[in-house]
Amino acid sequence: MIGLMDPPVYTEIPACEPGLGSLITSLQSPKLIDGVKLEAASLWPDDRGWFQELFRTGTGLIRSFPADSTQVAAAVSYPGIIKAFHLHLHQTDFWAPVTGTFQVALVDLRPDSPTYSAKNTIYVGEQRPWRMIIPPGVAHGYKIVSPSPGVLVYATNRFYNPDDEGRLAHNHPRIAYDWATQHK
């Protein structure tokens, strides 16, 4: 039981296979959880540093986000920190990891989804500047695996509403996600 969502829409957590799930290494991976979308960001480096455009309202992955309720925020996390798992009943998240390296974990908790109980792991950040859409019902979180802090800029299609957000422990036994360094 999640126990932290009202109403309790996700009352049963599926028993997932232990581990990382499918490692996503291409933008069009057939193993990507249904509704999760990825796109590459362009970086423009020069002798002063680099520039990256994160998003334009009305285009790309966030083209359907309404201007009157889209919220943009940033989070800084220190090396080794795990922030997981979150999920939403209605809110869609757009993530743009900017610095550091993120081990992003996704778990499909939507019983009516064709990828129900599937897990994905995606390594993103400054060396793989991918942006992603995370739909409602997909539990999500990350661990910073770089020696430097990670900066995540994200947009949501709705303003923050605590009644829309649920949380599960990063080590929930039914999700069985393996946060240990894999040494691969």
C-alpha cells in the first residue's frame, strides 16, 4: 500500500523483478515504459563554457503543457543522494538534467498500462543531455552517480498540489530497485 495518496488510486504495488529493469540507451528504445518520452538536447560549447536550451513553451516534449499552469523549478542534489520514489495522479513531469550524472529510475504503476510493472534505468546529465516526459502513474526517482552535484531543471503541466503527489520508499520491497553501483 502506498498509504500517502488520497484518494488511494495506486493501492497495490506490483511485485517487480529485482534489479534495474531495462537499461535505456537509445531515445527510441522499444523497452521504454509506455508514455515516457525522450529527446536529446543540444549543447553549444565554446571557450567560455557551454549553453543548452532546455525547452520552449508550445514546442517539443512540453508542447501540450498549458501556459497558465506550467511550473518550472530546479533541484540540486549532492553526490550519492537518492530521491525516490515519487508519483502523481494527474501531473506530467518534464525533466532536463543539466549537470552531474543522474541514474533515473522509472516504474510503471498503472494497472491498465501495457508496460505495467516494468522498470527502466536511464543515465542522463551533462554527458548525455537527454530530456524526458514522465506521465502520471509512473513512479520516478534518481540517484546522483557523479562526483559532483546534479542539477535538475524540471517543468510540470500543473502547479504543485500535495494531494496529487504520492511517495514510496526508495527501497520499497515490491519495486525491488537496485540502487547499488553496478561496476559494469
